[in-house]
Amino acid sequence: MKFDDNLLDEGKVRMALAILSLAIIAIVIVYALIPYINAFFIAFILYVILKPVFCFLNNKLKLGKKLSGLIVLVLTVPLFIIPAYVVIQLIATDLQYAFKTIQDLVGNIPEVLDYIDFIEETRPELGLQDMLNEQVEVIAQGLTSFIIEIPQQMLHLGIIFTIMYFLLYYLLVSEEQIMKLIYRVVPFHKRHVSELFEEFKKIVNTTIIATGFVAVAQGGLLTISFLIFDIQGAFFWGFVTGILSILPVIGPTLVWVPAGLYQLLYVQDITAGIGILAFGMILSNVDNLIRPFVHHKIGKIHPFVTLLGIFIGVTLFGIIGLIIGPLLLMYLVLMVQMFYEEYMYQKEEFKL
């Protein structure tokens, strides 16, 4: 008996060490992957969106899983290139304006320096020269940090896209093996795990529909405002606003705020400037009305859950938080219910 007890104790110790080793390795891996967590979320979201395309290529056209998966990956490229191109064009326009302003300032530097020397001679107690030196140092440090961070950000984005595309490819090609692994790992009944998957699909599809409605509404309102005040490129800028509407809060403002200020300050058309800014305030708040309504009507998700989830998700995960935020809240409710049904309810029945 003692020999058996020693073996039993040794087995428990080894099991405890194995669990501890697995926990440590898992913590290290999770900690290392936290900066790239969005890549996993984006891959799963694209998997839900593009799975019908993959099934059509694989089942209907008989192209095979590997080739179908590669074609789907190629089809995702425009999803990132078009918005990136629009944003880069807007940034390039702003940079051109900034460089022009800097050139104008550089042309006036001799006059400014003479004025500073005059103030230093007449009011040395102000310490204007020292203040300017400090500000120049701060600006120089900021520019240096910005230049250094550019390669780091590019590398970070490269890693995110690499993880995302590899995971998306294997989700499509090796779906059965991955699903079997998930069913084993998740500590709930198969039926409940299937419910979690269905909830994920429902929220992804509902969010895409809601985003489409928001894009049409915001782009349409901006187009109408530009047509009313006779501003060129109304349809183009409406299209741009529709694309930028995927960026919560700040997206459409990248168009209507500069347009309104341009009319007010440069063209000096007060009516057009105030009108565009007023339309802009309205269209920026359309998101808060349409998105909860669509989630409630199509996805049967309470508007409060939608709004709270969006605020939490965008704060933690950025743009994809539009999907992940409501999903996390819904998963919390569902998993509490599942835990009660599978564990607590059985215990209560046993006691009775």
C-alpha cells in the first residue's frame, strides 16, 4: 500500500508540474501575442464573411481547398488597399497644405528673428529666447521619435497581416480539424459551443449590414450637403465619407471638418461653411442611431448592449471593436447561462 501511495503521490506531483509548465508556456505565448490580438479577430471575422465564397470555389467550381483558399486571400487585398489609399490621399493633401504653411513661415523667419531680438533687448525678463529654444528641442525630439517609430509600426503591421492571412487560410482549408480542437478545448457541451459559433456569425453579419447602412446614410448626407452649397466633387467626397464611416467618430470628420473650415476661412463663404459643419454634426451622429436599430431588428441584440459593446470594443481593439465589443458582452451573457445549465442546474437537481 505504501508503494502504491508513493506512486500515486509521485504521479500527482508530475501532473502538477506538467500543469504548471503548460500554464507558464501559455502565459508567455499569450503575453507575446497580445500586441497582435487584432490579427486573430480579423482572421475570424473574414472567415465568417468569406466562407461562402470559399465554399462556392471549392464545392461548385471544384478548384480544391488549397487553390480556393489562395483565391480568397487574394480577394481580401482590395478590402485593405482601397481604404488605405483613401486615407493616404487625405493625409497627403493635409501634408501638402502643411508644407505650404511651413514655407510661408520660413519666408518670414528673418522678420520673426528681428522681432524676437527686439523683445529680448526691451523685455529680457520674459525669457522669450529660452522659451523658444525649449520648444524647438521638444519639436525636434518629437520628429525624431516619429521617424524612429515608422519602421517599427511598419514591422508591426507586417506581422499582423502575416498572422491574419496564415490563420485565415488555415481556417478555410483546415476547418474540420480546427473545429474539432475547439470543441475539445472549450469546457462546454457541443450544443453550447455551436451556439457560440452561431452568435459570432450573427453579430459579424449584423455589423456588416449596419456598417453598410451607416456608410450609405453618411455618404448620402455629405453628398447632399455639398450639392446644396455647390461644392465640387460632391459624389466623390460622399463616396470617400462612406468608406471612412467604418472609422467610428473620427471617420466622416476627416472630410466635413476640413471642408467646412475651408469654406469659412479661405473661401469666406459663411453660409456654406456653417451649413456643411451643421450637416457634418448630423451625419456623425447617424451612426449612433442606425447601428443599434439594425442590431436590434436583424440581430435581435438589445440597443444598450450594442452601444456599450461598441464603446468598450473600440476603446480596446480599435475599428474591429465594432464587432468584438458587442460579441464579448453577448458571450458573457451566453456563457453565464451555459455554465448555469451545465453545472449549477445539475447540482440543484441532484440536491432535490
